[in-house]
Amino acid sequence: MNNQIVNKEINTYLSLLTIEQKTSVLGLIKSFLKTDERISKKQYNKELSAAEKRIAKGKSVSQESLQKSSDRW
């Protein structure tokens, strides 16, 4: 596959994702790049706060729920 085809396909799939899914994909992409730069304390706290808000809204998966799901794989 050439670069243009891959970019087009990625964009097609990205448009189908929710914002939470896009955020997860972005994190995955960033992990592939593996920069040695540390994030600032301010950025860390911002990300932590966002995660706590998602949890408070119920947008998380419990360990128990994940284990039950994985038993069906």
C-alpha cells in the first residue's frame, strides 16, 4: 500500500470513531513515536483531571468487567 492510500483509509476510519476512541488512538500513535521528552507537571495534571472526569461520568471499564469480557475471547 502506498502512503496516500494508507492516509485515506486512516482518515475514513477515524471519521467513524467517537472522541473517546480518537483520544485512545492518538495515545497509541504517540506511544509508537516514543519520544524521550517528559511531559510537564501541568500537562500531567491536565491529563489526570480529564481521566478522572471520564471515570466520574462512567466512561471507564472496571477490572471485573474487563475480566468477564476477556473470558469470552
